[in-house]
Amino acid sequence: MLDATWTLILGLPIIAILLVMVFRRARAVSQRIGEVREEMARNPQDPYRALAELMAEKSGDKHG
């Protein structure tokens, strides 16, 4: 069985690697959210109009 020293020697690098992965992923997600917000600011859309267009397309597919 592993004693506390070996648990720390093996566990701490694994925890460090996982933390680095989490921070990188969080940064990537934050960057993507920023890109989406910039795109929305450049191309504002009326969400109700977009929903109406989607519903019109769906009803056209069913009857067409």
C-alpha cells in the first residue's frame, strides 16, 4: 500500500496537470464567448423575428 509521501509524489503532479487543463479550457471558453458577443454586436438580430422565420421554415417543410 502507498504511504502519504508516495501519494503526494504521484498525486500532486496529476492535480497540477488537471488544473492547467481546466484553466486553459476556461480561457478558451471565455475567448469564444467574447467572439460570439462581438459577432452579435456587429450583427444584431431580433430574436422574435428569427424564431418566426424558423417556425415558418418548419411549417413549410411539413406542408411542402
